[in-house]
Amino acid sequence: MNYRSAQYSGYTLGEVLVVLMIVIILGSAGAFSFGGLRDSVLVKQGIEDIKQDLQLTQQKAMLIEKKENEWWIYGIGIDFTEISEGKYTFVKWCSPFSTYGHAITRSEIIAYDKESSIGTNLAGGLGLNAVLPVSPLDPSGFCNDRGQSYMTNMPGLEEGKLTAGFDIGLLSSGDEAHVTASYVVFEAVTGRVFLYDEEGVPISYMSDGTYLPERKLELLISRNRGAMADHISVASLSGTVSHDVIKEKSEIDSLRSRMVSP
């Protein structure tokens, strides 16, 4: 009886390894591309949320509704001091006056006595001239008679959040490393925008009330994948919001050099 040797067809170990490597490379590229797409979607959503929250806050300030027995409200604002952690909060600036009509409530700058320098004590213990009282923050959400201005929570507005763990930070104003906007406040009724640093000092005005239009609130969001970043700015008075996607490494590095450490 004759036996034929069995014939088997298959792949060599080398061929299997080559195919496996190709699959791994393609999978990695696909995962990276998907991750980059996910970053883009989340960043765009976060920026749209910020824009909408700014617009909503301005509308609420212009259509301000005081509760019964509540004192006059200077304005409604957004606190960006914790934006590096991906969150921002809404606040209300309570005045020491029961109604609108006092010279300080009618001034060109919120809570400003033009007879005194910005930052000086107002007569009658009303607080610091034109300065946002950033602390302590009152949790009641109601403005009552305290003899001076103070800040409280804004009822009805939840905390804003940015997801995905992006590297987010406030930027100093141009070459002036000591000037950084951390608060945006919309004046009641007029809706005009005023910007304040973390101490509550208005950044768009000199101590004598001279206006500095070039100063803005600026944010930089660096994406997790790809050499891209998003630059957002909010102008004073008008509240115009600008958004640019930055792709040039040198420009991103220049902006990052202005990023303020939390």
C-alpha cells in the first residue's frame, strides 16, 4: 500500500507577524484619529456653552427681576477664577442701595464715585470705589441691606463645566503680566460688560477712570491631541466674544507664555 505525505497550506510565522503589525498600526492610527475627533467635538461644545452662558447672563442682567424687598443689583456676572479646573460659576453683585437713582448707581462705571479714585474707600462705608467685592461670597442668592456692596450666588444658574481634562487657563493682558481678567460682570439694565481681576479691581480703567479698551478677558484651551489650541476673548463694554483656532506652534507657545498659573 502506498501512502502519500499529507500536504498542508498555511502562513508562516513571519507572515502572521507582519499582518499583526499592520493591524496594530492601523488600529493605533484609527484610535488617535478618533481621539482627535472627540477632542474637537468636546472643545467646540465647551466653547459654545461658554458663549451661550455669557449671552444668557447678559440677558438676565438686562431683564433683571428683583425679588420682593430685594435691594438694587449692580449686575450679574461669571466667575472664571477656577476655569483651570474646568468650571465657572455665576454671581450677583448686590448694591448698598434699595433702588436705582443714586449717583453711584448711575455712574459710567459700576459702583463708581467719579470724585474719588478707583480702589479708595467710598464715604459712608459703602465699600471700595468701583471694586467688585469678590469675597466672602454670600450663598443666600438674595440682596438685602448690609450697608455696603457684596457678592452672592445667582439663583437659577448652575455651575458651568468644561469636560475632557483639557489644559485651560486665563491669559494675562498682552505684555502686562500683572493684569488678568477673572470676572465678567454685566451691568443691570444696560447689559454693558465690565472686567475684573481676581481681587475685584476693574482692569479696563485707570485709577482716575480713564478707559483702556484693549484689555480683555482671554482663555486658552489646549487640546489633548494634535498641535492645536482655542483662543477665546471677551471685550469690555460690548461683550463681543471672539474665538480663534490656533495651529501654529509659535503662536500657541506665545499665548501659553501668558497663561496664568492657578
